[in-house]
Amino acid sequence: MTSRWHKILAALLALCLTAGIAGCSDGEQSGSDSSDAAESVESADSSEPESEPIKVGYIFHGDAVTDGSTSEINRQRLSAGAHSSVEAMYIDNVSITDFEKAVQTLSAAGCTYIVTGSPIYSTTLAATAGKYMNINFIAYGTTARSANIAAYTEELYQGAYIAGMAAAYNSTTEKIGMVVDTDMLYPIPMINAAALGMQLVYDTAEIVTTFATRDDEIETAVDSLITDGCDVVICYTESRAAAQICQKKGVKFIDSVDHADDSGDFSNMLMYYYCDRSNFFLAEYKKMVLDTWEGDVFTGTMANGSVSVSDALPAAKEGTQDIIGALAPKVTGGLAYIFNGELKDLNGNIKYLKGSYMTSADIYNMDWYVYGVRLLGNYRQPITDLTENTFEIQYDE
């Protein structure tokens, strides 16, 4: 057992000792939820009343077929739909400016519920929903609710915290790279959580961060991280190609999508973390059918099974599964509240004192980076393809 393993165990013990502080929150702390979405997909109510099918439309920013986080959400809604009588359809590749047009198209097709599949729509959602009070919206990436808006968000940063620890444990350079798409949910909390997880292993380590969206940008970002001396990369992007790029470059990595079916294809992957929304979608479908739906707020966490981390994969060094197995239950049980105690920004200025904690709202709205984060480069390029979307509705078979 290495001295580093002893250090990590000590850090985990310290987390448990401070859990009392974290547990004294005002009810807003990480891990809260107000939905019955944790019910299993297999427990779907087979006695739903016979009626005209309820039509639900999904609006996606990305491509629902090409492998990525959008296609992952699409697969999860299909899983939920297999156990419900709702009639679902979707429109993908919808820009922010065309969001209302997509709503109009789905409304004309008879949809009385619309689910947004990207947090980028949160800026225009309230204004649009106010014009379509005959439609109930289920909005991803927001906690703002109204009479016809139910909000669903997720604290995937819990998985990033564990990923940061595992990445640091497998690093020899004490430099962890991170590729982040800022269109994803809560990019700054994700980076900060990974940095704090990393610091359970190395107090002085850096998490070197780059920003990229398209596959070519991701490749440039990974190259820059390798050149900078990073020997492990954490991915948080819409594109699933990030894993393929890291594999091609020969760098160890951790991905943010579910690789249960193809982890064997990536000999350099240490672990992965992801969010599964299928139970949440099914719970919403059941409320629609039973006419009990209302605009509430759901938060996906490790505690309710929405956020998951994998076991260590063969590429990980010996002991990685031990530290994942030690930390994950503490995060799940609320004994390792991530953003508590003294927190400094990247310049060393104290943002939160010892004995304090951040509420969920504080975390979601973070606009500063914790100590240990270094920003290397933004490789995102302006979008030049402004081809008009024809908004062809895709129906489930």
C-alpha cells in the first residue's frame, strides 16, 4: 500500500469529519430532489388508463443519432418510452435562435409536452413558454419553474469529483488535463469539482483546462494538453469523439458518457462517469398519463441513482478501484460534500472560509475557478454554417 494511498484515506476521513458541517445546510445543498424519478424503469405502471396517446416532443441542440451526449439522452428517453403509452417525437440540431420555431412545429404536431435536451435553451425558455401556455415544458439545466415549466438539472460534478481523484492517482506529472465544452451543463462547477477531487491526492497539482466543441477543436485541445505535460485527460464534451481522440493520442483519459457497451474498445480509459435520465423521463410520463403532472424541480444526483461512476477499468493502476470504492459511497450518502470548507480562487484569494459551505444555487452560479485550475486555451471557433433547419420531426417507430 503506497504512501499516496495512505494520504487519500486520510483525506477521505477528513471529509467524513466535516460532513456534519455540510449536513447542516438549509435544504438547498447538493443532492436534493423533489421527484419520484428514482423508481425503476421495470416498475412502470401497467394499469395506465386507456386514452388518446399523449404526445411529447423533444428539442435537441445536438445530433440525436451521432454518438454524443445528445444521442445518449435520446437513448434514455427511448428506454423510458418502451414502458409508457406516450407518443414521443423529436427535432434535433436546433439552435437557440430557432428554439421557438421548433416549439411551434411540435405544437402543430399535437405535442402538449415539450422536453428540452440542452441547457443552452434556458435563456430563451421562459419567454417562449409564456407564449405557449397550452404546452407544458420540461426544461434541462435550470431550476427556474413556473405554472407550465418543470425543471430538471443534475449534479454531474459529483462524478467529476471522483474522476479528478482517480485521474490524479494515475498521474505521474501531477498535471491533469481537462477538455470542456462550455455548452454543457455547469462547466465551471465541473472543472472545480475535478480540481478538488484531484487535491485529495496532490495538494499542489494543476488541472489544466481547455475549451472545445467540434471534433477538430477537441483534437487540438488534447494535443495542447499533452504538449503541456498532462498525462491524464478528463473529458466533458458533447462529442463522444473525445474518447476516440484520447485513445488515438495514447493518453490515459476519463470520459463523461456511459461506456458500458464499449469500454473494451478503449485501452487507455481509466473510468467513466455519466448521468442516466431514463427513470426521470418515465416518472414524468407516468404523471402525464395519470394527469398529475405539475411544474416541479428534479435534481439528478448520485443519491437518487441519476449520476453514476464506473468501476476502474484495466488501464487504471492498482489501487484505483479502492479509492473509487472508498469515495463514491461517501458522495452518495452526503458524507463528502464537495464545496465546503475553505475555498480559494485560482489566484489564491479566499472565497469561502473554513466551516462554510456553498448552497446548490451558489454552486450552479459559480463564475470563478478554484485554486489549482489553470486555463490553457479556448479552441472554440465561431459557427460559420448558418444553414436553416427544416425542422423535420422524427417519430419513434
